[in-house]
Amino acid sequence: MTETGTGDQTKVKEIERKCIVCGKRLKIGLLKDGSYTGGYYFGRITIPVGEGEHRKVGRSKIVDMEVDVVEWTGEHLETEYWECDECFHEE
């Protein structure tokens, strides 16, 4: 399992999260030094949910390609992005 940080590796508490890729339940151990074990954390993300549509709000150039810039008109859900070991190491 994943370990980050250095210092006191004493487990303070355990939380449960889901892998955002495959849905596997993760048991994350929070350690005294602020690090964790049991998965890979990428921060908080906002995802579109419910009724709505992607509305074109402009164009942008990436290298030599032009792409549409869109905005979600519906509601958003803020969640934590976690991955299990298998999904993190997938090629």
C-alpha cells in the first residue's frame, strides 16, 4: 500500500473511500505525521451531475489543434480523487 511523508508512522484513524476509477472500497490509514496508507490521493475534483448540458463557450488552440471550450450548465459535485494500487499502476 501507499505511504507518504516521513516521521511518526503511528496510525491515528482509518477512513473509507472509493477508487474513482474502478469503484473498489479503500481503507485509508491516516498517520500521526500527516501521511496516509492504502491508496493514492490526487486532491479534490468537481464533476458534473444531474440535468444539464455542455455548452460551447469558446475555442482554444493546443499545439496545432483547435478544440472547443465547454461549460457544464447543470449542478456540480465536489469529491475527493482516490485511486487503488491496481488502477494507479495500470499501464
